[in-house]
Amino acid sequence: MDPYSLCPCGSGKKLKFCCSDLIGEIEKIHRMIEGDQPRAALRHVEQTLQKSPGRASLLDLQAMLQLSLGELESAEKTVAEFLKADPDSPSAHAHHAMVLAEREDASGAIAALQSALERVEVNLPQRVLEAIGSVGHAVLSAGDIVAARAHLWLYEAVSGEAGDHRALELLVRMNQVAGLPLLLRDRLALKSLPEGHPAAAEMRVVQQLAAAGKWRIAEAQLDEILPDHLDEPLFFYNRALLSGYLGDPKNFVAGLRLYARQQIALDDAVEAEAIAQLVDTELEDKLNSAVRVVFELKNEDTFVERMSDHAQVLPLPLSREELESFEGPKPRTYWMLLDRPEPQEVADLTREDVPQVLGFISHYGRQTDRAERVEFVTDRDERFANILDTLRQAAGDTLGEQLDEQDLGPAPGQGDPALSWRWHLPQTVPAEKRRELLQAEHRVALLERWPDSPRAALGDKTPREASSNEEMKLPLLAAILLLELGVANALQTDMFVELRDKLGLPQPESIAADSVDAGSVSIARIRRIDLSGFSNDDLMLLFKRCALVNATPTINAIIREALTRDDFDQYVPKDRLFEQLFSSEPDSNAALAVLDDARRWSAGQGQSCGAWDLLELQLYIQEGNSEGANRVLTHLRDEHMDEPDIANQVYQLLYMIGAIPENMGAGGPHSIPSSAVADAAPAAESSSAIWTPGGESGSTGKSKLWTPD
């Protein structure tokens, strides 16, 4: 070992000036660890401790090895001895934090980690860094998103410069999760007081402590100066964030609400209240429970015949994965029950004509200890009795008595009942018609059902009732903001303008670029900014921030602005911008418009447009538009198949979707027929298109199987 490296005891001193008499033994132990001999290393540590009892560097290695080998009880004893031998050692407290994290004691682990960080003077010991990561994972597993993200950001701040970006990678993966709202994906950081404020210097000290992870000390110092500055709202905001970092969601929520009710900008107040609503565990909107109703089956053969012939019952073939989700024996047959027959003519289909899925029918044959039975899974809502009547009418006298009824809790992925629906769209409905129907239902749900649905965040009042109560307007604006920031709602700006107008609420104002800092402005507000006012550097900074938190609609707006600038290629090449914009554009017509712009740009550069034609082909195949796909395929065959990259990608794409056999095209690129693309119908089921906090994004094409795990 390098005698000038940090001593493993965690003192912060160089090894030569700390545990120099143990260098030889420590080197032996490290060689065993590097040689993948952890148990031999642990035995050597134990033997060395018998000769040199109570030595911190040895106790550190012993605890580390015991934890790595899963010997938690032994590690606890070692850590207790370590703390007794050296109570001021950051490493000892770091080990204590890791032990508590393994014990799933998230709050205790946070406190122990703070004890470790508070004892760090200059150099951060390796064990403390490891503890930050360990505690961050433990807090995340406990469900405290705010504290978990604070710990992961702290780990990235310490280790990122050394090339260890595991925490950042985890943060990015978290940001890809559909159910994590944008306001919680954005980094929550302490704010600075304006220069010249009497407490500006003291607040900088608090911020420096927070940046070092010493949140408990920062909190105590802030509490000391806060009583003298009760007229400064920012103190309440920073105090709330420190509570959140320390795993105290109750005070985090209370602090944000206190801040939101100060004399501050409306945007700041609404976002603070919105975050509080997301984290407040006491706010629980009523959700419909799924139930499983079990019936006696009198005549199995006749039942199967009736189900197979009934216009409101459709078979659902199950994949292997879906079958494995059933506990115990698997059903012989599986159907879904509709509230009306599937329409045959779809050209003039309206939202009122679309069948609703009432529930799912599982038919089980005779088993060793059970007779034949039918299990029906549906929602327990105001339609429950009528739904059971519909099932009985479809089954006739083949169903016997009801044998059991099991409450399954909220249906998986269920969001706000007022904004949710479970449709079955016939496979023959074209993609454009499908979008039109979903848009119409989206509008009814948001503008008609939601305003008359009681909300926990509004004191169980409906949004319409709350809109006439001055004290309720802030929570109502926050609730609307949370809906609007949902991925599935991001393009419905006009609809939310109408919703606010209907409720008599103020509209968000546009923001001038020169009034905000690109590095800290809330990502929730970026789409309201005139992006043309930003420099290229600032626009790229916004792009990176939005990419990190997966704010796709905002990224698209930034890309559109970047494409207007001839000098932005030094940051991101134009072809990559066009490709990303096309890939993330949810509306097919808008995506096709992007490809048209890309073709014009490529033609102006003297480049082939084949790559853009190939993307158009992929889009048509994805949507089941065989006419469009075959038209583009003909163009590719006639104009671009002499380009090797294009030819190979066309072959690969057509073979992947089963449009051509493996040896098709052996006669050369032009041997692929223009009608190679077979009809590919889109997914039949269409559920809610509105994202709601606690629910999943309402995209189509979800699994048709709706049963609890």
C-alpha cells in the first residue's frame, strides 16, 4: 500500500502518520481481498486483532468483510466495538449506517450517516462514501423518494469526478419510471438569498454544509437564524428541503406548504404545494377496488359454448408470461366481458359507441379438491351490481351460486377513476380514428368528469366547489399542474387552458428568457419560456437538464428551437436532432412533419433521404398502416436499395415482422415485392389517456391481462 494514501481507519490522516505499524498486515489483507479470498482475509484480520486489539484500521476492515459476506450480526458486534474504540471515527459511524441500512432501518441509517459526515474534516473516507450509497438505496427501498434522491445526488457529487457515476445512472433510471412525476425528477436544491441580504453570508454557510451532506448541522444552523428572518420566505423553503433530505417527510410537506403561503410568486407557490401533495401520505383519493367473484359452474360445455357465441364476450389468448401471473392452476379459457357488442362498422364510430371492458372471465375445469368454477374480476364501483347481472345474462343458467368474493385492492396501475377508462377498440379502427376517439374521451374526462370528482388535496371538495373558495385555489392550481405535467397530457395545453377558464383560475404567464437562470429554472416552466432568447450554451444546458429528467415534451420544444439555429451543430448535429424529435413525437402526423423537414434539410446538404424514408416505414408498420408502409417500401426499393445500409435495414425490418421469409431478396435488392408488408393491426385495448399522480401513463397497447399478482 502507498504509505501516503488515506489510512483505512477513517481518521483522514495518511497511513504513514497514522497506523504505520500495521502497513504490512494491511497489505496482506488487501492482497487476499484482491485475490477474491474474503474469508481468508477476514481470518487474518481476526488474528491480527488478537495481537493488536481495538485498532480502528483493523476493525474497519473486519466490519467491511463481515458485511460483504452477509455476516450481519457479527458486523453489528464489530461496529459496536469500533464505535467504542474510536467514537469520533467517521468510518465507524459509516459502518453503523450501513448495518442499519441492511436492517432496513432507513431513518436510523440516515442519522448514523449524518454522524459520520459531521466528523469528516477534510478528506472523505472510503467507508463514508460507501455508506452514502448504501443509505441512499435503503431509503429508496423504503419509498422516500426525496431523501433517496438527495443521497444519490450527494454520492454523485463526491464520486462523479473520479468517474464513478453509478448513482447518476440510478437517478436516470428512476427518471424513466412513468409513475415518477416531473416535479420529483427535477433536482430539489437549496436556494440562495440575494446579494446584500443581511443573512446572505449565513445562508451561504448553510448551503455549503448542505453541499457536503452535513444536513443535520445545516438544519440546526438554519433554525438558529430563521427566527430573525420570518419575513423571508426562502428560509422556509430551505428548511423544508433539509427535512426532506433527512427523511422527515412530515416536516418537508409542512415546510413547503408554509413557504407556499408566503408572499411569493404564484409559480413558486403552486409548485411547492404540488410537491407537498405528491409527498403527503395523508392525502388518499378514493380508488375503486378490484374484486374477484367466484361462481359455481353447472354445465361446463354449455358455458363455454355460450361464452364463445356471445356478442359481448371476446376470447383473450394468454401468453406464457400472462399465464404465469396466475397463482395455482391456470384457467382453461379466458375472456373479457364488454358492455355492448363489438361494432363492425368503424368509419363513423364515436366515443359513445366504443365498448367498455366490464371485467375478465376465467374458466377453470375440475380439480382434485375443487369442482368446476368461473372467476370474474372487475371493479367494485357504482356499476358493480349491473355488471354481475350482465355476466349472468351472458352465461344463462350455466352459472350457479356465488361461492366467494375477494377484495383485491385497487386495480394495478389504477389512477384517478374520473380520468380513467377501459375501452376495447376493434382492431379495424385506423390509428388516426383511434387518436380522435381517445382525444374526445380525454376531453370529456378532464373537462366534465374531473371537475365534479372529490379530491383529498381539496379537503374532499370537488374542483368546482374548491374554485369558489379562496383558500382552496392554491391547492386546486397545484392539482391541475400535476395533471398537466403528466407525460400523456403534455400536448393538451389548450385543454388545460379551458379547464382553468371553466374554474375561474388564472392562467400561467409566459416567461422571458432573460428573467431566469438556465441552470436552475424549474423544468416545469421551461415550455412557457421564449426559448429564442437563450444563448446556444444556455439552450444546450436546458437540453441536458431535461434529458436527465426525461422531460420529453420540453426536450422536443428545445430541439425545435435548436433546429432553427445554423450554429447549433457544434453541440448536437442536426440529423441527430431530427431523429430524436421524430422518435419522441407522440403524434404521428407531427412525426411525419418532422421527417418532411429532415428530408428538406438532407436534400439541401446533398445527402440521401433514405434514412428518413426508413423511419417513415417503421412508423407505418408500427401503426398497422399497410397502405402507407407498402407505398414507402416501393419508394425505398426503387430509389434507395442500392445504398447498402438502407438495404440491410429494410431486410432486417421486414424479416423481423415476418413480412418476408429468410431467403427473400436473394435475387438482389429489387426482388422484394412492394406488397411485402402484411396488415398489422394495432393493439385492441385502449385505456385511459390521461396521466394521473399515482397512476400510469395512459398509453394504448397495454397488456390485456388485468389480474392481481
